[in-house]
Amino acid sequence: MRCCFVLILWLFSACQKAIPTADAPLVFPPQGSSTSINTFLALGDSYTMGEGVYEPERFVAQTVQVLSQEGIVVLPPKYISGNGWTTGHLRLGIEYEKPERHNIVTLLIGVNDQNLGSDLQKYREGFEVLLNKAIELAYGQTSHVFVLSIPDYSVAPRLQYTDTASIRMEIDLFNMVNRSVTELYGCKYLDITELTREGRYDRSLICSDGLHPSGKEYARWAKLLAPMISQVIK
């Protein structure tokens, strides 16, 4: 009987030691370590949602894949984007979705503002509102917000009979705006515009709809974006 009583006391004591108390707080892995879990919010238009390609071919999905190869765990990304979206559409989309905060946020917006003839000042105002929102959604950490430049869609086969020189010039102007605002706020900026211009000579960089980038093109963006992200979250 005495032996049984001692055994019960020992088991009770062992169970008590396994329960965390206020004096022994839980310890979580450091942010960005190989065992921590990162979350990704992608804000944008058709380039973010990957119009014309399968979901795994989107630049966001491919970026997550590259990061995973480096041992960086990222949950399936959250998208707030739509085909034909302007800065105004994206702002309304964010207000509707009311997303939670994430420690990785990308922003790519402006091609439809340019295409619909928005003036640069109006675009600047709309982009600045969205960048501030992106920073807020990244826990206020500017270094965790990654802005991508607007691709040059003038190289697409569907645009070959239009004034491609004017489109190219206007896109450069819009990118000057989003880059200056991004640098003003101290966020990260990735210029992928020159890459997309290679689509004029390499049609494999354009998807079957004859307008948007292909998965091959998005893979090139991911290859550049992933190291920028890993430097911040590791």
C-alpha cells in the first residue's frame, strides 16, 4: 500500500511539472527562424492574382516556394486583388475583406490607373493611401512591405498595333511615382519592368491570353523577391 501511495505522488508531481505556469512563460521560436511560421498578404491587380496562369504559377506562390526551399515556412498566401483593379478598386477591396495583419505584404498596383488615363497626381494620392495601409497590415514594419513596379504590357502581342511607345513612356512615369513614394516611406522596392520588356522578343514570357506574364516570367520575379524577403524575416 505504501509503495502505491509513493507512486501516485510521483506521477502527480511529474504532471505538475509539465504544465506551464506564470513563473515559466512559454517560449516561442524567434521571428524568421526555420521553425517560425510566416504569413503573406498580396495586394494588387491582375498581375498579383495571376490572370492567365494557374495558381501555383503566380509570382506570390512561386516566391513562397522559393522561400520554402530555404527552410522558411510561409502559410498559403492571402490575396486581395482583381483583374482590372485600379488603386481605387484595391482600396475598396481591402475595406471589404478587412484582412488580418501579416509579416510579409506585397503591393503591385497602377497599370489600370495608367490604362484608364488617370493623372499622375491622382495615382500618387491613391498609391500613398494603399502603401500606408500595407504598412499598417505589416504590423507597422516598413521593411516588411515589398512594392513591385508596374510591368510593361506594351510588349504583349495583343498590343502590337497600338501606340506602344506612349504606353512604355507612361508606365515609366507611373513607376517613378510609386518608386518615389515607396522610398519616402522606407519600404522595399523591386523593379521588374525591364524584365517584362524582354517579352517583346521572348514570347514564352507571356501567357496564352497574349497579354499577361507567363508562369516563366513570374518565376523570374519570385527569384528576385524571395531573397529580399528572406533578408528581412530570417
